[in-house]
Amino acid sequence: MPKKQSLAPRKAIDRKRMARALKTWRGFDKGARRPDVERAYNPDLAYANYVRYLGTDFIQFLRARKSKVRRMNVFDAGCGKGSFLSHVKNEFGEGVFTEGLALAHFKSKGIDRLHVGHIDKFKLPKRKYDLVVSHAGATFYSFDPLARTGEIIDALKSGGDAFLDYSSRLDLAELKALCASKDVALTVTRSNRYYTAVHITKTIRARKKVPA
Ligand SMILES: C[S@@+](CC[C@H](N)C(=O)[O-])C[C@H]1O[C@@H](n2cnc3c(N)ncnc32)[C@H](O)[C@@H]1O
């Protein structure tokens, strides 16, 4: 029988080099910085995936909201080629203003305003959106999903909703505590070791009566 060849000795890990590399590591976004990569994101199935993984029929959901507001603001954090927003735009036309965030610039008819940048460096406006969604997008890839969720909650109008998903970076107990401290309702729609999807509702606060 031929003698088994011994394996080459494993290279010792250069910990200093590794630590240096981690400091500048850009995460999962590396390949998505190009417009052609953005455009390639699952164009036809994207809306169906949002419904499936975020657990809501968004067109029905927005129809119900539309009866209460004149114009809805919808934000997709990590919008890919904008298929979700295009779907919403097709349905509601001028009744909706669609905004997306992505790592690369590209053109899409369904997006009224495209922001280009990393969610961890992006400044969200306050009390602007009726709906914020993020499917396999910015909250999933953020290095600080909890802080980003706090900002998303602040970006919701009173009565607005966010449907977000996260990777295993998220600590669900911390998210629950955050939502309790911000006085918003949290429903966990899916959760396992690697993936969490949630629905956050910012309930409408009754206005305090000013004594006459
Ligand atoms: C896998 S694609 C998903 C696209 C779309 N949400 C869908 O489900 O079809 C990831 C999207 O999130 C964006 N993205 C990833 N990491 C991000 C980050 N840190 N900040 C902002 N956007 C990010 C990418 O640019 C891309 O548009």
C-alpha cells in the first residue's frame, strides 16, 4: 500500500495581521458596490420574497394605510435594484413617495429618491416614513443592527410600521429592551440562530388635552 503523504504543516496564524484586516473589513457589502450587482438582485421574485420572509402582504397593508393618509412615504433600506419599491409605485403611483438605500448607484423607475451609502453612516430623517422595510438588506448587514433599528423607529411617523430582518449579529433580548424603551410594539415573525424577522409598530399617541 502506498504510504500516506503527510499534510503540510499549517501556517501559524498571524494574529496581528488578522486584527489589522478585521479593522478595515467592509463586511458583506464588498461585492455589492457595483451597479451591475445591484441590478442583478433577484428582480422578479423580490416582491414575493419580501412578502414571504417579512410575513406581510404589503400592498394590502399600504391600501389600508392609504385610506388614512394623503401621501405615503416608503423607505427600503437595502433596496437592491428596487423591485419592491417599483411594485409599490406601480400600485399607488403619485400616492406614494418611494426612497431606497443601496451601496451602489443605479437607475430604477420605481424609486423616487435613491440614497447611496452604508447604513452605518447614513443619517435617517425623523418622523418621515409610513413604512420602512429591509429584506436581506441594510439591517441584515449592518455592524450595529440595534442602533440602526433605534434610528429606524425614530424615522417612523406616528402610526408607522417597520418590517426588518437581521443576521445573527442581532441580540433579540436587546431588541426587545430597545422597543420597550421606545414604547413601540414588537412582533417577532421569524427567529432562529441565524435569522430574525420582526414587525415594529409605532402606535399613534393620543394628543394631550390642553386645559382651557
Ligand atoms: C442581497 S441584496 C437584497 C436586495 C433586496 N432587498 C431584495 O431582497 O431583493 C442586499 C442589498 O442591501 C444593500 N446593502 C447591503 N449592505 C448594506 C449596508 N451596510 N448599508 C446599506 N445597504 C446595504 C445592497 O446594496 C443591496 O442593495
